Amino acid sequence: MRTVLIWLAALTVAACTVGGTSEGPERNRTHIYADSAGWSIKVPPGWHAVHFSATKDGITATGVQLSNVRLPLPSLVAGYPIQVNDRVLPGDGIGLIIATDPDPKLAHGRPAQKPPLPAPNGRYWNVGSSSAGEPYIETLWFRAHGKIFIACAKIGSQTTSRQLAVVAAVIRSLR
């Protein structure tokens, strides 16, 4: 009986906390993605949380890609922040990457923030340019547990204010 109780307790903990290898949407409830680097973030119902590690030219970026649609893993391009592949991001799609990105060619722009982070709004975040009808990008560097991370949001051109409010809540949940 004691073994069964310990096993059930372990299953309960596993069901309540999503680790670094989570993939797939949680349809009906918010869950927590806990990264091995020591930070965590809330993942909204229906969103995907996929841990990744990408390496190119001796630079490795590691973190999580959160999205309201299924997306391929991000890839590194020297001189650019790690980001969601916008070629497959639908107009109402949102992708958010929280990761390390130690590329020395990247300019951080503003001093690194500390959690809780402000919502992407162009005031504290750096906003990239985009053509009409194309997704746009916002980036924010932050410090947590003695390391520098990037938050990189790729926002489809047809997202609603309600969807943007969800992204804001996700960003504010980072601890």
C-alpha cells in the first residue's frame, strides 16, 4: 500500500509540473514550464511548450519555445536573436522564445531587466521592423539566476488584442 501511495504522489507531482522536455498543448488548464536553468513560466491552455537546444558556429542557445500553434524548432542565425520561424507562423500565430543566446554579435540595446518582466509593448522591448501583413518581432534581455536570457516574441499580423493580453500574462508569469 505504501508503494502505491508513493507512486501516486509521484504521478501527481509529474502531472502538475511540466519539465524541460514538454511538448504539446494543455487543452483545458494552465500549466507551469520549469526550466533546468531555474526559471519557470505559465503556459496557457492550448499552447505548446517545447524545450530546445540549437548550435551553430560554436554558439548554443537553449530554452523553450511557447506558441499558440504547432511550430518547428527555432534555429540560430549568426547576428540575429534566436526566434520563431515566421515562414510557418500563421497570421494569428504567436511564438515566444525564452532562452540563452550568447552570440557576441547581438546588441542588447537596453540594460537587462529582472523578472517580473513587462509585457511586449514597444516601450521596454526592442521592436523589429516588418512588412505589412508580416509577423513582427519584439525582444527583451533579462537576468535571472546570474545568467542573461532573451525573451523573443514573434507576433502574427492578425493577432487580436485578446491574444496579445495572453502573451502579456505569460511574460509577466516568468519567475
